[in-house]
Amino acid sequence: MAGERAAIRYAKAVLSLATDKNTAEVVNADMELINNTVAQSKDLKDMLYSPVISSAVKKSALLEIFKGINPATVNLIDTLITNKRTSLLAEVASKFITLYEEQKGSQIAIVTTAVPLTEALESKVLAKVKELTGKETAIKNIVDESILGGFILRVGDTQYDASISNQLNKLKREFTTN
């Protein structure tokens, strides 16, 4: 929880700086790159979390991996390394993206399903979320086979769980309490 709060603070600071310098869109692209790269690379994630690897090695590796990023993003990496919080890099990037979308007046809806969404279903979800919130929305589909079927929709702080596993858990609780 403390890591999440720290990540939000770092993300807000970078967004404020980037907005002041009119580079928020470029920094957002950097954050999407960082978020996707860390999510796809177990080795990179391990390096960020490793207490054995020195800060200098982490910094040179990150600057080599993310060549050509905005100075505000480089400053974020420097700050995280100085404060020994490199493990927060992906979370800061994720929080930045969310804050940036909110600032633009749009949002990201996270839809967790057991199988990937089809284009037709994705467009229906987009239409329904826009109808409910009145905001432009982008969809991020997470595939999690453990929910068995149905979906979990998360928009901002609101979550709607219509998964089969949730319904089975409700039935289980109902039977055990009776």
C-alpha cells in the first residue's frame, strides 16, 4: 500500500512537471513504453527489484533500454534510483498513464475476461462505459482464466464483477452460512 501511494506521488509530480513544460503527451508515450517493457520482461523486472545490483548499473541499463526518452522521464529514473525506489518504476508509469488520461478527460476501462475480447464485444463495452460515465474510454483487456467466464469491469474506482468465479464464491458463502 505504501508503494502504491509513493507511486501516485511520483506520477503526480512528473505529470505536473510535464504539463508545465507542455511535454505531457511525450512523457505519456515514455510511460507507456516503460510500463509495457517492464510487464513483458521478467529479467528487467528482476533487475529493478534486485538489492544486489548497484544503482549505477540499474541507471545505465535503464537509460540504454529506454534511449531517446524525454528529460522529465530521465529525471524520474534518476530520482527513483537516488531514493532506492526503482522497484516502483512500472507502477509509477501505470499511475502516470491513468492520471494523464483523467487530465485529458478520458479514462481507461480494465476488462478482465477468461478469453480475449472480440472486436464486437469490445465496441459494446466501450459504448456502455461511455453511456454510464459520459467520458471517452479506452479498453485494456486482461485475460485471466481463473475467473472461469463472465467479466470484471473496472473503471476508475468502480468495479463490477460479473465473473463465474465470483458467482460461485457467493453461492459457496450462502451455503456455508445456512
